[in-house]
Amino acid sequence: MIRNIYTGILTKKDNKVFIESSNGKRLLEDEVIWSGYLLHWLGRMVCARLLDQRDYKTGRPIVIIWPYEKRQEESFIEIYYNERLRKYIVSTLGHIAININGDIFNFSHLINENEIMTQEEYFYRPALGEFAPHPLTGRLNVDNMDMPFYDKFGRRFMRTTHVLRVEGINTETLHDYFHDRLKNILSTQVDPGRPEKYSDFSMFTKNCSTIIRDSLREYGFKMIKGIFPRDLFVNSAYQLLKLKKSSDIMVTLFKMKQLKVPEADYSALSLLMNPLNRIRLKSLPEY
């Protein structure tokens, strides 16, 4: 359940951090506000709300903060290619997710990361509580499941994200396709030896990219191909920009640069595995 959303200026005064509302009221003054937010948004208009997850030091609900902006009213999809995390071998090929009218579908080899997320949680969760890296290793650590460190805070702070935005398609139908995919994954029988894993996950046939690819193809984009995240992103951009010339869809490419915080190194581009996509990349507009 989404709790109350607070809006105001992120403020630090008298060693207190809070959100100052339009009528001068100090909001969330008694809560822990992550230092990463202060690095980038101090003095700016922001939104905030409480999460269900708890801060390990205080036991209080974690505060999530994100930049204030007007929501897009038109129907859209956004395909996100997230650059690779340098410290994890499993991240060598990067990651891909899809946003349909504000619902972000994420698919993973870890069962708890197959989920629908709001835009603010996907991009702006703080590195606190279970979202943070382990304070000693700086990495994922689940040795103590009463206090796990999943190292999965907001993607804007962990990676640079490349965005392919498409408007003018039937997003309701596409949303249903992805909802069915997620439902099937979450109902898959768990391997007792690896209960944290999605048991049907496959590097080549059922990964974050192929699940998204197959839904896009089922919708009607038969020309879209790709097995790995960056390959699927480049191929999708190339094919949809070509389709744009002969249809009413709008297609835009842009980049959301990583917001650097101490908890994460700079991300890096993964390699394109298909040589044809290296050629297609050269034909894409700079973004």
C-alpha cells in the first residue's frame, strides 16, 4: 500500500535534515534521511514517502525521496538498459527492464527480484536497511536473513540507464502480457536446494532480456531480437526507429546518467555480443 506522499524542499538546518513544506512545516524531521539524497538534491523540490522496509539502526520505516516532477499523462513504454555493475561478475552483461505507464517490470535469476515496481522505488531507493550493501564488504550479503544486505538500492545511484521511450501503442495489452509473464514466474515450483533462485531461469533462453523480448514479439514487434540486455536494447531501438518512419508511434532515445554516491562505483557499458548490433548502433542517433 502506497503511503502519504510529502512534497517540499530538501533542507538541512541546525544539524537536522527534513523536507520543508510550502507553509514552512518541517516534514520527516525525526526520520533517517539517506546522505545520497543530500549530495544531489539539497535545496531542491522533492517528493518523499515511507516504505514498509525498516532502517536497521533505528527500526524506523525507511524514507524514499525522489525529484519532484509532473507525471507523464500519455500512455508510454520505456525500455531500460542498465549498464553493468563492475563489482559483480553476474552483472557482466548488464540488465534490462521495462516501464509500462509507470509500472516497471523487472525480471531476474533471483525470485525476489521478479516484481512490479513504482518508478520511484526502481530508480531512487536509498542505500539503507536491506537495500544497502554490507557495511564491511560493500557487497550483497545474506548470511543473516534477519538482516540481509541485498545491495539493490535505486538504479539511478548504481548505474547509468539508457532509455528507449515509445508512445502510440496499446499499452494495456502489453501490460497484460508482462503481468502474465510475472505471474507464471512467481508460480513456478521452487528448487528446495536453491529457494532464492528462479528455477526456470536460463542464461540463453529465459533471462531478463528474453522474457521482455518474447512479450514484445507476442504484442506484434516480431522484428525485435536479442538474447542479452544491451543487444536487445540496440536491436529494439534500431527496429522501432525504422518503424517510426511508417507508423504513428513516437520513439525517443536518451540517457539517465548515474548519480554518484559512495555506496556504488561508476557503472560501465557491457559488450555487444552480436556483431550486427555493433553496426546497428552506429546508425542510431546520438543521445
